[in-house]
Amino acid sequence: MNKNNRPGNEAMEEGLSESLEIGRVNRLEIYKRSEFGLFLRAADGGEVLLPNAYVTPEMEVGSPVEVFLYHDSEDRPVATTQRPTAMRDEYGLFTVVDYRSYGAFVDWGLPKDLFVPLSQQKEYFRIGEKKLLRVCRDERTGRLYATQKLGKHFVREMKGLKAGQPVELLILARTPLGYKAIVENRYEGMLFSGDTFETLEVGDRRRGYITKVRPDHKLDLSLRPPGRDAKRAEAAEKILRSLEEAGGRLTMGYKSSPDAIRKRFGLSRKLYKEALTRLREEGRITLDAEGMSLR
């Protein structure tokens, strides 16, 4: 591409991605139309195609769009408005859909399945099984792949972490002590059985709390927040799980009867209302005259 055609300061002020980043969401400018779709470009002039399957009538030349970048079946960089199960440097639970002598393929929510090289497997992969993996980028080829060998990717530097800090957890494995968890997509931790109030499965995501930063570069965790807020947090998680099971919508709110609240959530009306307020203030649910919804 001619350097004279690259976006200038105006594009940078709009917050466009400085360059194309495979495996991540990029904010790119719609540059031009073609019979195959829309060509998008980054602030440094790098271009990528958004195929017609993802083009909507609202997309206009000159406007920005947020897309995920990966390689298509012909190993060409391509954009999509879809989001995968996990992005580059993230962890997720994937279903095995194919197995070959040189590796396996897992479904990650995009048209082209994600490759797991044989060298990145710790055990035999069977079609239909679910595996917790990390999405990585090959520095030599630029292509994305998944690995089951997670240990070397955990961050050992614990500076800034402290007891009582809320964190996002991904359940990694069950052990006799409780559950191993990936913390904030960066750290390794242990969630002890006595600090949980439910049965968890590998791949479950939960909000948790650091109880101890250990000298062996691992974290002790709990689903129960410290102090008097513990009951409200536990009640809030019960409401969220019930919403998820109901498809994200429940016809219940502040005015629901004590019997209905107790039957649905096993909570007192006072604790239920406090939990609703907590979830609304955190932006995790919305409330209207007809009920509540997940955000």
C-alpha cells in the first residue's frame, strides 16, 4: 500500500489500532468496498478483509469497526465480527472436533477450527471431549494455536496483588483440596473446598477473592468475600446463576413476594433486595417494571 494513503492523525484520534493484531479485537477503519467484502485498515496502513458474511448495512466507508483477526482456511489474515471462545493469551474450554496424527482441532466459535499441535498436548484428545486450553501465537509464522501446557504461561510476579482483592476465576481442575483456578488470565491459584458454596466444573467462570499471596508465586482464593459483605455477595451469585439458567431474564424484582424469593433463591427478602442493589450498581443486571435481565 502507498504510504501516502495511510491514515493520519485524524485516524489516530479516533482510537484506531496502531497495527493489525492477530488473535485480538482491533478497531479499524473501513477503507474501501470490494466484491468480496470490506477492506479495513489500521493506523499504520495495514489492511485486512472483512468478508461479506459479516458486513451490515450500517457499515460505511470511513467509519470505524471492531473486529477479531485470525487466519482463514488458506492462512490469510481475515477479520470477523464474531468473537471466539477465548482470544490470544486467554484461556477457555474448547470441544475437540477432529484428531489427526499431527494434532487436534477444537471448536472455538469461528468458521476455521483452532489447531492444537501434538507437541502441545499433555494427554490423548478424543473427539467430543472438552479441554481447557490457552490460545497462543506462533512468533515465527504469526498463526494462532492452542496449548494444554499451561504452567509456563502463568505469571510469577505478584506485585500489586493483596488479600481481599476481587478477581475473575476460571476453574482449571478439581483436586482433593478443592479447585485449581486461573486468576485474571494470568496467575495460578487454589480455591479451597471450605471457601466455596457450590459444586464447580472445569471451565466454570466465577468472581472470587484473594485470601493470601503465597511465596511460591501462587494465590489462595475464596468465593466468599472478606467481612460482612460475604452474605450479600453469595446471594448475588445465586441470583446470577438463576438468571443464566433462565436464559438471562426473570420476571422478579424488588417487589417480589417473600415466598417467591425463598422458593426461587432460598434467600430472605432483605438479603435478596441487598443483592439486587449490589448487582445493579455493579452493572451486572438491569431492572425494569417487568423483572431483571443480565447485562
